[in-house]
Amino acid sequence: MRQMARPRKPRDPSGIYWHDDPEKLEQLYAYCRQDVEVERELFHRLPPLTDSEQALWALDATINQRGFHTDGPLLSSASRIAAAAGQAVQDELIRITAGALTSTDQVAALLDWLGEHGCEAKDLRKPTLRHALRRKDLDPVARRVMELRLGAAHAAAAKIDTLLAWRDADARVRGTLRFHGAGTGRWTGHGPQPQNFKRDSEGIEAKRIAVATGDLAHVAKLYPQPHRNDAQNSRAPPTFLFNCFWSVRVARSRN
């Protein structure tokens, strides 16, 4: 089904072509017919929602339709800061490896490079790298490369851009909660996943003003992060500014 829902690689680049040979079409038709039959049987066998659960489902639809307001200029400023912090990490990686590595996202190249510098690692997951950083005999450059990888592997900056992408014309973000998304019946998140946002309400107005400048150096100067190494500092601004943005959003939504 997925294959037939996408254009195939064309032999003639001037047109768009699909996987539409008769045999595959018949397989797809049979699959769809089976889907309809199973869904019809489920409809007849499953009991309807209880009144309270039906009301909860309707409330979920109302919440998702209403969404929540976002501050566009503040988000844009936060995105610029996060981009600057990320670029600083990549620039340092290129410099300290003499161009052998150009991105912390180059998983295979990073693993090979670390192995060549006396630090074999099975993967680049955070627990693996944090365990490796405990070694006392690490090559200083290899240590820094792992710190930079840890510094870049943070979801906060990505959430900012996701919020920007999900904003409607009225500045609200909608459809972010999924009713009964988990097997236990609880909600799960969709897109920006607002239920996972951290809260940071201390001195929020001063932090909002700082983030609104869009200047990484200014934010880092005002709010140095109490971490042990520069790599962790390099990931701190995105985390800090995202917490700041969310707290401002929550505060304003109450008005």
C-alpha cells in the first residue's frame, strides 16, 4: 500500500509515474476489501463507549480543535538561538577533527573516528557515551567529540521548529493530543508533544526578554548553565529557551 501511494522513480523525469501494474492493483483491492470487512465486524462486536467516555472523547476533540496560543516572534527568536548554538557545536567539531568529521549526525563516521582514536563504541546513544566519558585515559579530542555529540543530541531545539511548523494562521497550535493513544487509555502527544514540555516559571519575564533578542551570546551571558563542560553548556541554551517559551505560553493562556 505504501509503495503504491508514492510515485515511483521515473525513467522519464518529465512525468510522474506510479506502481500501477494490474497484479499489484488486485493485491491492493483485496487488502482494502479485507480491511472493510474486519472494520465492519469490529463495529458489530465492540460495545459503544459509555456516556462518560463518550463525553471525554468529545472534550478531547474540543481541546484539540481549540489548541493553544503561541508567541510567533518569541518562537522565531528562540529558533535563531537554537540554530546558533547548534552551528557552534558543528563548527567546533570540524575544527578539532581537522575536517574529518563535519556533523554530529554522521553516526557511522563518528563511530569509526572514535575507534581510530582509542574509543570503541557500539553506538552513540546517550548512556553509551556517558559511560565512555568516565574513562580516565581518553584522548582529549575524542572526549570532546563525544561531549559535542551529547551537546547536539537534544530535542528542545527541534520542538521549537515543530511548533513553528504547526502554528495556524491565528497563531494557535492544534491537534497535539491523541485520545486513548496508549494501551492503558491515557493520552499521548502528537507533533510538538506538549505534555512533555518542561516548566520553568522563575523570573520568566526577564528570561522572555532575553530570548526575544534572538542573541545566543546575550542569553548565555545572562544565564550561564551550571554544567561541568562546555558541551553541556552548548546544549543548555535550547533547553533553557524552550522552557522559557513554554512557561510564557502557559501564563498567557490563563489570561
